[in-house]
Amino acid sequence: MIDRRFFPTFGIVLAAVTLVACQPSDAHVVQVTARDYAFQVPDSIPSGWSTFRMENRGEEHHFLLLNRLPDGKTFQDYRREVVAPFDSVWHVLKTGAADKAEAGELLGRLLPDWYGSVRPMGGPGLVAPGGVAWATMELDPGTYVMECYVKTTDGTFHTSLGMQRPITVTSESSGASAPDADIEITLSNFQIAVEGEVTPGEHTVAVHFEEHPEFGLGNDVHVVRLEAGTDLDEVVRWMDWMNVDGLRAPAPAVFVGGTQEMPVGYTAYFTIELLPGRYAWISEVTAGDGMVKEFTVR
Ligand SMILES: [Cu+2]
């Protein structure tokens, strides 16, 4: 079974969104620097609530997906048994040797059974060069892999170039609590339901994962700024890594953060700064299934 995540993204520049997120006073902030193509981050962090503050100092868009490995599996197992199948499948898609359905079947055959037990545990969403993305999740102890599978201009996954590394979540607790949110989003198949007012300024968004598709990637949510010339349909197509130009640099618009998938029943938080203008909430692979919602900040 193909459960969740595959790969990649790209870049363009816009105004740097540097925020001082309204985190609780006891927040445990994990500083992450994303470059082309590596994450600079501590090797281990405490369990419980952690807020990832990811600064993009690269020239392409990046995100950070945290995957929890099943007990007994290592980062080396993941690189050897999971990354290789994705690279193979991407190759057949890129060369036109298979369509998306065939590629999905092939991926299902190539991935190890234990891949079905890898759990996506959130992380900062797509963010443009110069931007900062914030995401807060509650994490259990374990071995995790962080990765960004945006693609370079020549179509190589950032994961293949070094944007993939292990991180240990220890049994020591961060002692932090969940942030307060002023916007609530519920993700289901296939709808982004939003409650709260999108006014100019800083907002913390709670994202409730209510439902995921049975196959493929789950539902997540990113925030994209729409300029006068932005074609939202092009952005939707770009969100699917299985499309030849999907997640490939340069991005067709400027992303300002969001959160990666978590299992059903979990809540992730992210903080963004909104300026007057047009935006959209948008999912990665399920954008084309209706997971996109435009909004205007006045
Ligand atoms: Cu990246």
C-alpha cells in the first residue's frame, strides 16, 4: 500500500516574511536553517510540544516533513529501502515511460511493507527563499527522518542532494504547551474548512486532520500568496510531485508556510504573517482533488 509522502519543490523570491510568532511563553523552539540542499538542525530534541522555526536561506523553496520511523528501523534503512524506489519511480515518470497510475502501482511494489508504518508527523510547510516558516507539533519519542523533496530546476529531488537527515526525539519532555490559535482549519476528503478572520498581521492556525485519502499522500495545507499574474491552476498542478514540472524550481508563486501531514486525530499549528492581498490555502498532492481555497486579506 502506498501510504503518504513522496517527493519535491522549487523557488522564487518575494518579500521575506520574518515573524516573531505568538508562541506560548513556555514554547520550545527548534531552530532550523534550510539551505540548498541541507537542513541545519540539532541531532535530538525533547518529546512533547515543539515549535520548528525554519529559516529558508536558500534560493529555492523548501519545506520540512518529519516522518516517524517504525521501531527498529534506522535512517540507513529508510535511505536504502524507501528513497531508491521513489527515485526509480520518478525516473519512469520523467521519461514518460509510465503514467501516474502505473507509477503509483510500481511504487507500491517497490516499497517495503514497513513503509506503511512510517507516520508523517508534520513540519513547516513550503516557504520561499528569505522566508521563515513556523510549525508546532506534539511528538512522541522515537527516530524520525526530516526531508524536503522539492525538485531543483533540472528535476532532482532535494532529498537526493542532502535534504534528508535523521533526528531523535528523546523521552525527556519539552514541558511546552500547545499554542493558542485564532484560525481553525479542518482537512477532510476533499475540503479545507476554515473558521476565523483573515486580517492583516500575525495569525496562529490550528490544523485538524480529520480524514486522509486511502492511497497516496495525505491532506496537508500550505499558504501561497497570489500576485496579479499568478495562475492558480498552475499552482495546483505544481503541488503534485508526480507531474513532470510538479514541485520543480522555480515555484510559480510565493509560499509563506503551512504544515505537513499528521495522522487523523492530530492537530498541528502554524504561524504566518498575512499582508493585504490574495492568498490560497492549498494541499500538496490533493490540491487537484479540491484541496485549494482562495481568500483575500483586506
Ligand atoms: Cu528543499
